[in-house]
Amino acid sequence: MIMDIIPAIDLIDGKCVRLSQGDYGRKIVYNENPLEVALEFEANGISRLHLVDLDGAKAQHIVNYRVLENITSRTSLCVDFGGGLKTDDDLRIAFECGARMITGGSIAVKSPDIFESWISRFGGEKIILGADVKGEKIAVTGWTESTEKELLPFLDEYIKKGICKVICTDISKDGMLQGPSTDLYKKILDAFPGLYLVASGGVSSVKDLEILAEAGLPAVIFGKAIYEGRISLKELSVFLD
């Protein structure tokens, strides 16, 4: 049952935190040193990491790039990085600090010309589309704004422009430990069978991971279930190569 297991580290003030439903007021600090967390992931056979700069998402530019550099220089983890990347300079800093991939969400909605130029320059292997949804409509700016953009047409538009990796987060599920939006992910995969779709939000147990794997999801991002002790790192070995 192979599926890419991608733990998440969310950063505020350089610390490893988690929010509930994107609410900065509902923040829990899990570790003051994100490198310690990353090293533990690596020691347990994890090869991928999703690193989110929540300060950057709020500030609208990259903030926690030193943490990114610290992790990529001290581990062999393949890191995708997102949160507040708005300009070519933000992108340059992220790649120079060791990100292998970057995730763009709000920018794909608000500044499509810039995002499309990144896809053209770096290709769909390095540029991931972040599709955060509330009721199958795209949400932006750290989930504080809803849009009228429907999910499937939005994905279709960017797949035609070269996107082949999408992280889809159902905001209503994120950080709630109530199970992922499996039906939504099946719907996306039915529409776009070759898409490297990364499920994100709601994973609370190994059973949730098994359900996603059985549904054909190629990858999953989760964090809170690990930090809250719902899933042990050793239990993840069945999903790893």
C-alpha cells in the first residue's frame, strides 16, 4: 500500500505550530525547534516534507526562509515550501534555501500571470498548485477569503497550463482530526485521472491513510495527527518504500 507520506511543519515565529481551520487564534506550539521535528521524520524513513510559512502567508512575502535553509542543509528531506510566495524574489529565495518544490495558492488566483510564468520557467515538477477549498470553492489569503471560483474548472485551467501536482485542502477538515474529504478527492481523480493529487486536511488515524490509499490517492499531507499522538511514525512504515 504505497502512498507518498508527507508530514507538515507549519511555521510561526520560527516554531512548529498547528492551527485549526486556518485560524491564527487557535494556535498550538508543538516544538520550538522545527529541525528536531524534521530530523525525527527523517530517522523514521520519511523522505518528503511540506513546510508552510504561516508568517509569510500573513505578511505576503517569504519570512521563515532561515528555517527552510536549516532543514534542507541538515537533512536529506525533499521539501516543498509554501506560504506567502508572491514575487520572483520570494521564489528565488525559497529555491536558494533548498526547497525542491514550491506551492502557490493565493497567487494562482490573484496574480495568475506571475504564477503561470513560474510554471513556464520551472515546470510542473517544481511548481505545485495549492487548491484550498470551502464547499468546493477556492479560498485564498491563508483561508481568510472565499472566492466564487469552482474547484474543478480552476484545476482544469491550470492543468492545461502545465500543472501536474495539486495539494487540495478542505479547510473545514484541516486540523480537526475528523477524517479527510475522501469523496472530494475521488471526484477530482475521476475528472483528472493522471493528476498527482495530494490530500490534505482531516487525517486522524492510520485507518484514514488506508482509506485514502485505497481511493487511489498518490500522496497525503498531515501533521496534527502525528503531533497529537494519534499516529506514530513507526506505524507509517507500511506506506513507505
